[in-house]
Amino acid sequence: MRNALRIYWRDLGRIARTPATWIIVFGLTFLPALYSWVNIYGFWNPYQHTDKLSVAVANCDQDASSDLTGTVNLGNAIVEALNSNDQLGWTFTSEDDALDQVKSGKSYAAFVIPADFSSDLLTILTDDFQQPSLEYYVNEKQGAVAPRITGTGATTVDTEINSEFVATVSKVVADKLSSAVADANGKLDTANANATNALHTASSKIGDAQTKLDQLSQNISGERSEVRNVHGTIDQLSQQADSLGASLDDVITQAGATQQAVMNFSMSLTSPMLASLQKVNTATSTASVAMGTVQTNYAELNTQVGLGLGNAQSVLDTEQGIIDQINASGLANDPAVQQQLQKLTDRHTQSQQNLDALKNQQNNITTTVNDTTTMVRNLSDDTQKATGSLGTLTTTLSGSSLPTIGSGFTSLNSALATMVSTASQQKQIVTQVGSLLDQLDDTLGQLQDLLSSTKDSLGTLRTSLDGAATDAGLLAQTQTWQNILKATQLDSTKISDFMSSPTQIETERLYPVNNYGSSMAPMFTALTMWIGCLALVILFRLDADDEGIENMTARQSYIGRYLLLGTMSVIQALIVSIGEIVMGVQLASPALLVVSTILVGLVFLSLIYTLSVCFTHIGIGVAMLLAFIQIPGTSGLYPIEMMPSFFQRLYPMLPFTYAINMFRECIAGFYGSLYWSNLALLLVFAVISFAFGLLVRPVMTNLTRVFNKEALDTHLMVAEQTPTVARRYRLDQMMRALGANDEYRRQIMLRAARYEVRYPRLQRGALVAGIIIPSLLTVLSAYNSHNKPLILALWVLWMAIIIVFLLAIELVRDSYQRQMLLLNVAPDELRHMVATNSSTLFGRVSATIDPRHGSGARNDGAASGGAAANAAAQATAYDVPVTQAAAPTHYVPGTDIPVRDDEPTQQIDISPETIALAQTIQDSQDTPTGGATAAALTKLNDAIVTRIDARAEARDRQLTDQLIQRFTTDGTQTPAPQAPAQPQPTPQTPPQPDGGGTRAGDVIADNSDGTANTTGTDPKREA
């Protein structure tokens, strides 16, 4: 941690000593805040200016009328209502002009009220309803928000139409209702008085009915007495009928005997037969007289019974009238009255049924009595005829022949038999009359009991009616009755207003925000801090150099540079938050807003810095992608529930989610521990990113070195220079290189050569796959709109796979180059590295790029000062070692590079670039380097030339073939060592001002077979 702080304070000192960088620092800290301020101010309260949105209105409506509403023109009512509405900029014009304004963009929308609008709307009051239509035109080309706002205007117009129509109809109905109530006001008093009088009248009639019921009951008692008297007469008649039957039997017997005597020519029997006939005649006369008495008595009884039944029917009719009057008066709704009324109705029905039965019995008895009287009279007539026949018979006996007398007797016997049959029927009829009289007596008794019960019910009903009459009188004095009378004071305007808007929403604002800009501030603040942190990692170097820092590690470099960038982020947060406070953004806690902005900035910086330092340009691209995704995916603008499911699933995994929630708490108010829970979740992102950076950063140095080196080779892209702290060679790698024989070296070289052959193919395959697959996914998304989020995710995943693949093949290629370089390190250097467990082949030196081998790299020379800042990047890039050696005795020709006495200088061929590189290293270090360094630098020069030429595919393959040919014979044998070649004299070129000129080992030209011509090359160097 001490070295990290030293790096931090050293970098701050560098900024302080370089005034030109102050402008850059000021821009980095101030410009991001402008993004937040400008957007918050721009969105401060845009809905206050909706009245400037032009909306054309064309009213073509014509008058319409109905019996209920009269003449109306809702189009004019709508225009009048919109004139007082300032939600939108209503412009009233003709239909053609309205449409032209919308099409030209002068108006955002237009409403056209058709000519038949009112007439169609009034059809709702008829059976033939026609749906009215309001024409609405909107120009959606004018933007995404304007059509939504004008759509709100359409809702306003629709509401105005509905309210106006309902208000109009309600006003008319209220006026008519008020008039009707006024007319009914007098009728209510009259109805109340009439109801009271009707109740008193009904009560009086019930009293009369009770009196009549008493009289009827007394009459029924008398009628029952008469029935009993008639029943006694009927009994006498039955006895007389029996006597008549016995007399007729005697007559028949005597007639038979007389006839027999006649047949025997005995005239002595004529006198007895006449005596018998005289008796029969006397008996029939007596029966006829008795039957006349019965008929007379029954007529009287029938008259009395008819009067009684008539009175009973009158009572029942009166009772029915009372029941009907009670039902009509509405008193039947009273539970007490209703119960008694139901009992009275049931008894009335039963009484009516019994009375009808009595009437039927009376009719039956009358018919029976009349039939009996007729039969008795017929019998008397037959007896008289028989007597006359007997007289005739006597005369005939006196003066006629006996056959005539026999015939007379035969006729007499026939008449007497008829009389016997008639007498028998009379007895049966008398018996039936007696039975009917018994039934009549029982029915009259039941009627008398029913009348008594009816009288009691009428008494109860009368009591209820008296109470109802009293209540009706008191009703006029109650408050409810007075409220009914006040119905004549109905206010039709208030009623129409209520009907047009029957409900009113009472809004209680929780955590109110006074303007739209304050509502948008959380989103813009979070986005500002993300953009600010992204600008920091883009403009600042992410790797710290080790100037003045001993034994610096990758983790120390990571922490030290984060502290510097974190300081810049804190300044950004202070400027943003204080600026928002000054602008007047609504705040529940200004102090907590400042603290929250600082914490959010540091968390965002940890994420972006870790991605950028570990994955360089790819990490920066991922940070940009996260910025794009988090705008719709964190409910900053719209509720997350309105977003596609893809963003809903990402919502809890994005840091913007918790940062925006924290800012909302600071602005609108706090709820429980919501702020602290969001802060805790946000800090989880910082912990994860820090842990990833500290653990993975040292491992990723090789990847970043390769990526940066490739980017620099383009001479177009800005990239970090090679990391100061390179990745270590593993101990097993150094041991294998130290003990490597020719066969091991040959195998490594063969692998490297084969990979160089495959490398272009792998690149082309990745490029083709990176184009074809995304293209297919794009076409697929056009025909499968439901799965677009999934297709987008597959598209991003595939591109990530391609990027990882390209990085992997670059890492493999770099690994072969590092192994080849390690195999060319002198044995003494390898032993020293193993013994000291050196972390890199070149130690820790400041890394820059030589101006003759690339451009676009960042140069810390001005900031670091001294020759150490200009050390060669190529040596650092390939980890070529520099170690101390024994004191030299002489130098490489043309340079001041010292070499050992036991290393012949004629075996060293060095290019001008390598000589300049070695000279720079020598100048930057106090300790001389050994001859092995010069040999290693020679190999380094060849590798640099090879890498530059490898940009051409054909050249790359030629070099690969040469490499294989040099190290193999027919692919299996190792070439024998060659004797050192003597250096050939070459023309010398005067030195150039830029250090040019041709030196030993310089590449002059390419041979036709692809090999490079050099001066004074050494076979060992070629190996």
C-alpha cells in the first residue's frame, strides 16, 4: 500500500508541475457536469409549455334537436369549452386548412367535428342509435412525445363531448323534473288529506260492517229456528207418506179381491171396494193438503233463507270493498296492517265459498219440494180418477156386462200401482229434504261462527286503520315531508354539473416532486458519473510507471492509478451535485446527495477502470455498452415493467438501478431503510470489481501487452504502451530453456512455424464467422419479432466469442515468440534468472516506443524526465534480459557498448536501430551490460523485422518456410553447425544526422527466395 500511495502522490506532483495538464483536468471534471445540468434544465418543466403545441380544430357540426333536449349544437359547445382550455394551443380553422397544417408540420394534430355529429349523438335517445365519430389526425413524424401529448388532448376533447352531452340532457331532465315536482307538490297535500279521509271512511265502514254482521248473525239464528220447524213438518209429511202407502196397499189388496169377485160374478164386493177407494181418496186428499202446507212453509223458509243469503252476500261485498280500499291506499305495506289484512282476506274467501255452497243447497231443496208437491197432486188426481172409475164400474156392473167390469178393475189396479210407486218416491224425496235441511242448519252454524270471527278481524283492522290515519296526519309535520316539498327547488345547473362529472378524484401526493427536471435528475446524475469515469480511463494512462518506486507490483500500480482517477471522480461528483443544488433541484437532503454522488462515482470508476485495465479497448467497449443498456434497463425514464422482458431480467444486475434509487431518495424523500439497502447493493459492485482487478490484473498483463502491441502496430490506434510490470516466466519454462538441447529447440521452432502457417487461416475464419453469423441473426430477427431480445443476446454473445477467439490466437502466437526468445537467452543469464527468480527478462524499466518503429503510443517522457523515460519499447515488449557482467575490456565497433574479453566482436551483427537501443539502455543505467546482451539485441532486431514483414501473408509464409528449412533437413535432421563466417568488407556510408547509415546486420534488400541480405551475418545468429 505504501508504493500505491507513493504512485498517487507522485502522479499528483506531476500534474501540479505541468500547468498545461490543468486545462485537461479541468475539462475532465467540469464537462461531464454540463451533461447533467443541461439536460435537467432542458427537462425542468416541459409540460408547462404544452399550450404552445399547435392543435387545429375544425367545427363543421350543425344544429340538431329532440323532444327531450330541444335544439343543440355540441360542436359549438366543444369549441367554447376548448377556448377556455389552455392545455394545448388550440387553433380554430376550416377542415381543409386543419389538414394542411398537420401535413405541413405547422400543427401537431387536428380535430374535425363532422356536420352530423350532434344529430348522431342525439340518436341515443331513439331506437336507431348511430355512433357519432370525431375525426382526429396526428403527425407522428414530428417526434415521439408530441403525438402522446396531443393524444392527451384527444382524450380531453372526448371528455368535453361526453360531459357536455350528459350535462345538456341532465339539465333538461332536471328542469322537467323540477316542473313536475312543482305540479305534484299540491297533489301531495291533497293526496295526504285524501288518504287520511279514506282511512277514516274505511274505519267508519268497518264499524257499519260490524253492525251488519251482528244483524246477520241474529238473522241466521232465526233462520236456523225456521229450518228446525220445517224439519219437523217434513217428519210429519214422512209419516203421512207412510200412512198413504199402507192405505194404497189395502186398496190394491181389496181391488184385487174385488176383481176376483167380479170375475166370479160376485156383486157383493162392490160396496167394500168403494169404501176402500173412499179411504184412498180421503188419504190422498189429506196428503195433498199436507203437501200444500209443506210447500207454503217452505216458500216462507226459502224467502227467509234468500234474505239471509242476500244479507250475507252484501256483507261479503262490503268486506271486499274494504279490502280493496286498504290495498289501494298503500296501507297494506305496513307490516302490522298487512298481517291483519291477510287474515281478513283469507276469511273473506272462505265465507264466500260457504255462501255459494248454501245458495246451491237452497236451489236443490226448492227443486225437490216442487217435485214432491207435483207428485202428491198427481196422486190425488189419480185417486179421484180411481174413485170415478169405481163409480163407473158400479154403474157398468149395474148395466153392462161382466167383461167390462173386469176391464175396469184392471185399469183400477194399474192406477193403484202407480199411486203406490208415487207414494214411495214421495217418501224418498221427503227423506232427502230432511237431510238437506240438516246440512243447511250445519252450514248456517258455520256461517254464524265465521261472521263472529270476521267481526273480530274487522275490529283489529279498524284499530290499524285508525292508527294509519293518525300517522298520515303526523306525516305532513315531519322533516322528510318537508324535504320532499323542497324538491321543487331543484337546481338544474348543479344537477347537470354533477351528472357530467359524478365523481371527483382526490389526489394525495406522496413524496411530491415540484418539477419534471428534479424527477429526471437521478437518471442524468447517474449517467453523468458514468460518462465522467469513462472519460477518465480514456484520457489517462491506466498503467503507472515505476519512476521513483522500488519493487512496484501490478497490484500496487492498479491501486495507485485508481487513487488518482478516484480523486478526479470525487471532483466530478462535487461539481455535479453542488451545481444541481445551485440550480434548485428539489432535495430532501442536499448533504446526502453530495455524499451519494461521490460514492456512486467511485463505484462506477471501480467497474470501468477494472474493465479497461484488464481488457484494454475491449473493456472500454463493454463499459460503453453498459451505458447504453442501463438507460432503458434501470427505470430511469419509464417503469421497468413497461420495458421488454430482456431489460427486466437485467434490471437487478445493473449498478444504475441502485444509484438511481439512492438519488430518488435524496430528492423526493426517504422511506425506511430503502436508501441504505440500495447503497449496500451498490457497494457490492465495487467490492467485486476491486477483487477482480487485484486478482486478475497481474494475470492479464500478457493479454493487455499483446493487444496494445497489435494496436500500436497499426500506426492508427491509440493504445497503452507495454505494461511496466510484465508477466513472469514460469520457473519450469526457464529450467527447460536452461537444459534445452538442439532437439528441444527444434521442436519449439517447428511448433511455432506450424502455428504461423495456421495463424492467417484462423484469423480469416474468425472474420468470416464474425460476419456471417451476425448477418444471419439479423435476417432472422426481421422475420421473428417475438424473439428479438433473444436474438440480440445471441448476437452479442457470438461477437464476444469471436473477440475472445481472436485474443486467444494472439496469445498463443505471443507465447511461441516468448518461448523462442527465452531459448535464445545466454545460459549465464538464464542461470541468473533462475537463481534470483527474476520477474521479467528486462527488469523494471520505463516503457516507451521508439519513434522509428511506430506512432500513436503514449509518451511519458515529458512527465518522467531523463533518458530512462525513452527506453526502447521493443525490448520491454519481448522481455529481453539485461544483466550485469564482468568489467569490459573493449567495446563493439562503432559503439560504446562494452563486451567481455572472451566474446569475439566479429560474431556480433547489429542494426542501427539496435545500436541506438543499446546506447539508450547504456545511457540510462550506470552498470555496463555484457556481450550476451548485444547478442540478444541482435535476435530482437531480427524478430522486430520479422514481425513487421509478417503483415504481408506471402512474406509471412516465406519466412516460415525459411525457418523450417534452416532448422531441418528433409524435415527430420538438424543442420550441422557452421564455421563462423568472416565479415565481408562493405562500403561505408557517412553517418546521417538521424543516426542513419548502413551498419553490420542491417537489412539491405530481399532476395528472390525471400531471405534478407545482411552484411556480416553469422550462422549462429541466423539459428
